[in-house]
Amino acid sequence: MSSRDIRYVVVTPVRDEERFIEGTIRSVVEQEIRPSEWIIVNDGSSDRTGEIVDGYAREHAWIRVVHRNNRGFRKPGVGIVEAFMDGFQLLRTSDWDFIVKLDGDLTFAPDYFQSCFRQFEQDPKLGVGGGTISSESNGQEQIEKAPQFHVRGATKIYRRECWNAIDGLCVATGWDTIDEVKANMLGWTTRSFPEIRLHQQRPTGTSESVWKDLVKCGRARYVSGYHPLFMAVSCFWRLFKKPWVVGSAGLLYGYLSGYMQNSPQVDDPSFIRYLRDQQMRRLLGRETIWR
């Protein structure tokens, strides 16, 4: 299938994004291959986000807006997936080839999606992919580093067959790792495309305090079922990155508090076994998705 024949749909959960959402909308509107349908889920914004997206929906019939009630607080991780799934359930396009989860603070080139779909054309087993995110830090553009198999939650493209195989998204903190690990377990590949870039106007994790974001990441690793030894090594290496010590403390606290509070983990023993096997392979220097 030629990339120009591909039909794709986009769902974008947004909350209080009045400073950034127009940049994202313009980036999508200017795409060489536009989506068949784009649902923007206004997740209870208290600023002008809803007004802005409604204005663009009036101009473009393929853009629709869903407004959720304001719960009164941000709900990182789980709230994003809940909003996304609300939008997904309302899709009218049934014959899509790819579904995209896209954040509302990204900008990218007019050939972004066409370039991504070429990657999927070249690799029939590629189930989840997306561009590499960069953001500005101290006046310089910084690339967000992640394991090769990981696609940032801000820009996920799912092949339909893979989406069906993993049964959509897990409504849990850590969903954006759970989906990829499950895909790899089922024989798909997942990866970011280093040569295809997006710019995130607000760097990852800055919508909340650094401490809260670190604790959230640690809790996500607990929910996903990270191996304790792999987590310990990760926290050790985190000591050498800013913020010094605090970074490791936040991750470890988020992870251990899951055990202390007896919080639920992924309810799939085969998934956790596969995840931990891959992590131990990484520690032993063997072939693994964690490279």
C-alpha cells in the first residue's frame, strides 16, 4: 500500500493547552496526507482551549471536538488514556489503517505522517512507531532519549492489526510502555524514527513539578511490573543525571510506594515474565528490546 493510499485517524486529548494547541492544529492541517478524521478531546480545560479547537472544527469538517467535564485537577497517565478512549469510541471512520495518539503541544513538518508511514511500508512487522521528540532547553534543541523500542506517548502511531492484537490501550499509569512491550511479546516491532522529528513546545514532565513527574514515572514502572533488580540499577544510573539524587529518590519512591500501598499491577503474568526477561537480558548484555 502506498503511503498516499493510507487512511489514518487521530485522537488528541488536551487540557489547558491554549498556548500550544494552535501550533499542533496548523501542523496537522498542513500535512501532505491529512487524516480521515481527527477527534480532539477537550478534557475539562479551564482556559480557552475549548474555544480554540471549536473554531478550527467549524473550518474543517474532518475535525471534531468532544468536551469532557472539568474534574478539577490533572490526572496524569490514566486521565490521558481515559480521554483518548472517549475519543476513540466516537470515531465514525471504520476503515482506518492506522490510529494516532497525538498530544496537543507538538509541531512538525508537513511531510511528518507521510514519512512515518513510509517506515511502516518498509517493515510489515512494525506495529507501533513515531517520530523522535525534541524540545528547547537553555536555548538549545535537545533530543529526548529513550530505548529504541520506545515511542513517546505524545506521538504514537499504531498499525490496525497491532492495535487489535494488543487490545488497545491499558487504562493505567505506564500505558505507553505496556503497549509496546505487549506488542513485542506478540511478535511485532516498535521503534522511534530518529530521522523524523517533532518539536514539543513544552518539554516532557513540565506540566507538573519535577518531583511529581519522577514519582509518577516510578509508579508507572511498578504498575508495568519492572524487575526490582532492573529498577535498582536504573535508579543507580539516575544518580548521575540532573536533578542529582532527587531524580533517583523520586523514581524509587514511586516504585516502592506501589508495593507499600498494594496497588494493582498489570493483570497478565505472561506479560510481566516477558518484561522482566527482557530487562534481565539487558543487564546481562544479551539481545533484548531494551537497547
